[in-house]
Amino acid sequence: MIYLDYAASTPMSDTALHAYTNSAKQFFGNTESAHNAGTDATHLLENSRRSIASLINGHPNGVYFTSGGTEANVLALQSMINSFSKGHIISASAEHSSVLNTISQFKQAGYDVTYLSYNENGQVSLERILEAIREDTILVSLAFGNSEIGTLQPLKKIGKELAKRHILFHTDAVQAFGKVSLDVAEMHLSSVSLSSHKVYGPKGVGACYIDPSISWKPVMPGTVHEKGFRAGTVNVPGIFSFAAAAEEAVHQMNTNQKKLINLRAHLVNRLAHPNIVIEGAQGLPHIIGIRLKGIEGQHVMLELNRIGIAVSTGSACTIGQQQPSRTLRAMGRTNDEARELVRISLGRDTTLQEIEKTVDGFHEILTRCSVTKI
């Protein structure tokens, strides 16, 4: 199988596996236990916290470990917005479902919400955000890198303007972390969500960063773990493994970027054809959103799978629902066009030979569907 769905999940790296197995054997104590085993586990947990903080230029006191990116989004938004009795929230109409669903709950509770669309390249312009800001705007939430087409949002420009207005700024950086530079100070970010299994770490682990200067309210009062941010016994081996994988990903980022950019360019060049559309501006080096005109993405995905190539029809959290891509709809595409989306996402182990076989796969599908050949 040629695996080209790294944006959905990555295999655990040898570094992450080694970190997990060793720590699971040696540091199995509960971090809330007062004995030495608990203390040892706490030391490892705090080392991991410092590691994640350093990778995003944040403060360790702002790092809270979660079960993944989805929970990080939910808890970050809930805990920060709960500190306001009312207010106005700004987001984009094609955010991750965990963001949209959480914000929807606040809308039902009486908060005002503005959903912004994207431009032709899949970006939310700074001008659109500034136009949407009101006196009672309390928070803006925008994903750093789009999970369907890879477009990056100009967080530094947006964050600078929001900071001037004392508006909280949250970003879902699940797809971007470890692929491009992420600096919470430089980007004026109040909060960031991260996920382990997108950077070759274990599933079921993630992190949320909230600037320590920002006030927030616990979602579940009385919670002991993670300074009250999240209930439940802390998964120390998973967290240590996540930190090891994240360090490796960030330290190898420049090298991997060059490789992925070259592979992406080769794929795009080989797929150049009037009936093939590459969606969005080039952003994340590993994600390419593709449309074959007149052919549903679900059909393309199944046909590629039949010949041993794993791709996606969009975000892994919405696959199977057979709905038009939210991202493409927010960019002004029709429902039919939005159903054509196929996402290819590259990884460390992707080879040029695999790219060539994938191009051949698209060629075969176009031929069988009576579309002009590449």
C-alpha cells in the first residue's frame, strides 16, 4: 500500500516508540500520588511540558496535555470563553468540526458569532477580520493550516492586530505543528491546539497552550489533574512519547520541508491538465487538495484504494459523511465541485516512485471515466 494520508494520521516513529515503551515500564505511577513512583512520573511529565513549550516558544505553565487535538480545541475554547458572560466570537466557516461545534454551543447560549468565508486561495484576509470586529468581540479562532487543502493563514499579521485590541486569538495548529514554524509570541497567540499522532507520536495524546497571563475557567470544577484544565489520570508515557516525537519533528523540520516541497511540486507538475484543479495557495508542504472535474472525490479515493494507494476525500473527522468539502464551499465552489475534492498528504517516508505511481493512478481513473488523458 502506498500511504498518502499522513494528514489523517502518521505511524509512530522509532523515537516515539522507544520513548513510550521505556517510560511505560519505568514511570507508571500516578502523578497525583505522593510516593516516589508518583514523584518520578511527575518529573517526567514536567520535562515533557517544558519540551513542548520550548518548541512553540511558550511558557511551560501554559501547556496542558489532552487526549488529542479535538479535545484541545474544545477545552481551550470552552475554558477561555467561559470567563466571559457574553460577547462576540469570530471564526471561519470551514474550521475543524470540534471548533465549529463548540462555538455553536456558545451561540445557542446567547453569544454572538460571525463566520467568515475564504478568498479564492483559501485564506481569511486581515481586512475581513478587522471589518468583523466589534466592541464586544472577545475571541477569534482560526486554524493555522487548512486540513483539506493546506492553505496557511497569516497568523502573525492577524495576531498583531488582535493583540492591539486585546482580543483573544486561538489557533488549531494540529496540521501545521512540526511542518512549519510555530511561535506563539511572534504570532501573538493566546491559545494553540496540538496533536501527537500528526507528528509521528501516539494516538490519544495532544496539548493545549494557553498564555499564562490569560484568565480561564475550568470546564469541570474541582478537577485535580493538569491544574484543573482536564479531568482524568495523566497519560505520562503517551505524553513523553509525544514530546519525543515533537522534538524530532521540529528539529528535522527544515530537511523534511525541502523534501516535501520537492515532492509536492513534482506531483503538481505531473498532474497539470485542464480537467485537474489544484485547490488553494501553496501553504503546508505536505497537503495537496485536488479536484478531477466531473468525478466525485469518493469515487477517486475508492479507485485509488483499489490499486493500493491510500488518499482521503478531506478531513478524517468528516470522511464517510459524503458531504461537500466545507473548505471549498467557503471558497465559493459549488456543491458539485466541493464533492470532487481529494486530499493527498505526504510524509517522511514518501518517495518519488510512489508519487509517479499515484500520477499513473489518476491517469487510469481519468481514462476509465472517459476524460481526456493527462
